[in-house]
Amino acid sequence: MLSKMKLWHKYALGIAMGAILYISLPPSMIHGTPTISFLAELALKVGGYALILTLIAGIPISVFRLSEAHRFTKIFSQSIILSVASLIVAAGIGIAIVLIFKPVPLPLVSQSGTVQTLDPLELVRAIFPTSIFEVFLVSSKWFLPIGLFALFFGLALSHDPVMSRPILPVLDVISRASYLINSFISEILGILLIPISVYLFLNLRNTGIPSEYRSVLLFVLALTVFSIFVLFPLIYRILGGKSNPYILLYAMSGPLLAAAASGSIFLSSATALRHVSESLGIKRDTNAVVFPLVLVGGRVGSVIIVACSFIAMFLSYSRNNPTVGQIILLLALLPLSVIVSASALRSDIIVMLSLACVLFGQGFQNGASLLVPIALPLSICATMLDTAWLIFSLSLIAELNGQRSVKKARNFI
């Protein structure tokens, strides 16, 4: 019976079982235990175990094939333009909405000791190391360096097709084998979501939501729902999307559930990689090139949440709205902060916001500490938005280039 269930049914069942276990916990365990924390951490790692290998193994051979078909330049340039434009627009939307509706100011209580940040210069050093072999050593922390290496390797192969022929079967085998590993993990993800969801419920309970933050949190939740079910589908159709956007959302119910239960783009992307191929019908080569690009450079949801959080923080410190010059600066800094943080794949929303605050300066370097009490729900909202936009952007690029085979809902995995 389980083998005939849709993947999203399995994921929903796993989350429901996690909720039941959470409710059934004895009072002595209501604040969590080391065992629950360990199982949740292990489940998160297993869930994304094959993601990096699957992404990297697929890039070179797909770049080669698309170049041979004279499609690579068009598809890649469209993806870059869509990603950059969508990030800037998302930053503008986040800034404008908070300035218009102005939620209740945040309490000026610092928890800066719990805030982490990233060094953009460290990413630059990782991209251009002393030896090219070092990109493999930093792949557990930074995805962008090894992703760029795979892209350049694919371009080098396409430069001399005759020389490249002997190595292509090897790359193809690695790509297919890693995809099979990732597919197996997506099948058992429902089981992995049990400890993950228990840990999530415990964290939400233990953290609590201070009354001063409820206005901001309700605002972000409403914006998340509106973006997923109204804004993103509308943008998809305006830009030339041909499918019913709500059928696309249904096709990706599994990754959206994984995102909601974990708040981890690393976990949700692993199962999304299979869904976009087997449910959305996006062809392998296009998926292999566009998916990593959108995963790092197209995190629209994170930009929206970071923009909302930053302006809410700004208005809590200052009685005046940001100036036009400051808004223009934020339209550049917010996407940059998210891209740098997204290069680590595991960065949560506070890490992104902290980097934006540091780059913005002007006395706001520690501003991210104000959002620490609601960091978890903010990260969940951002991950769900990122996953939803991943669906629409991949589908849009594939449809514009004839790289998607439409499947009926009954054939979705």
C-alpha cells in the first residue's frame, strides 16, 4: 500500500506521526532530549545526503549536451536574467509592503550573542583557491565554488567534443547513480520527517512567540500565503507560463511539505530535484543546469523575508522611513546578502539578515538580533517561498525553451 502512495502522502503521514509523538511526549521530555536532537540532525543530513553530488554530477554533461544542441547560451542567459530581476523585484516588494502596512515596532532587546554571520570574502577565496582541488574540500560548506567548477568543466568539454567523448559515459553513469540514490532517499523521507517534525514542534514550543512579535509574524505568514497562492502564480502567467499554476503547486506538494516541516532548503531541494523531473516533466539537461542556478541565485522567498525583516528592524530603531538612497542601496545589498548566504545552502534567515545588516552598516550592524525570537518561523516561511518560486521559475524557463513534457496529475509521483 505504501508503495502506491504519492510522495506527498508519505510526507504528510510522517509529519502527522511527528505531531502525534510530540503530543504524546511525557512532561519530562517536553523540552526535548539529546536523542531527539540527534535523530533530527541525522535525518536532516540523510535527507540531503546525495543532493550536492547529484547537482554537481549532472552539470558538466548537461552543459555539453545543451551546447551541442545550441541551447545552452539561451537557457543559461534567460535563467540569469530571471534570477537577478526576480531578486531585485522581491527586495522591492518586501521593502514596499512593510513601509505601507508598518507592523508594530520590534522591542529593542538585543540577542546578538546568538547571531552568526558570513564573510563574503571567504566565499571569494573559496571560489578562487590556490589549487582547483580545494573546491572539493570546501563543498561541505560552500556550494558555489564547486558549482562553478562543474560549469567551467562542462564548457571545456563542449569546446572540444571529439576529445570529450570518452569521458561522457563516465559522467553519465555518475549522474544517473547519484540521482538514483537521491530518489531512494526521497522515498524514505516520510520516515525522516518524523524526528524532524517532532524537533520542529519542540523548538516552536520552547522558543515561544513573544506578544511583541506577533504582529510581524502574522504579517509575514499572510505575505507567505499570498505569495505562494496569488503573487507567484500571477507572475508565472504574466511572464509566459503556459500551465495551470495550481497544478504545478500540487505537483510539488511533497517539497513544500518538506520545507514546512524542516525549514531547510537543503532538505526540500533534495526531493524537489526528483519532483521537477518526474512530476513537472522538465527535461534532464535543462533541470541539471537551471536548478543549481535558481537554488543559489534565485532565492526570491528569502529576499522577500529578509527585506521585510530588515525594514521592520529599521523602523524599530528609527522614527523615519529609509531615504531613497538607502532604499536603492538595499535593492542591491539584500539580493547580494542572500546569494552569498545561499551559497552555503544551509544558511537560515538570520544569517542572511545579519550579513545584510553588516553590509548596510550605518549603525545597524547588530540589527539582526532583534529578529532572533522568531528566527525559526521566518526561516520556514522563507524556505517555503524559495521552494515555491523554484517550481515556477524552472517551469517557466523549461516551457519557454520547449524543455518540458506536461504530465497529468494522476501520473505525479
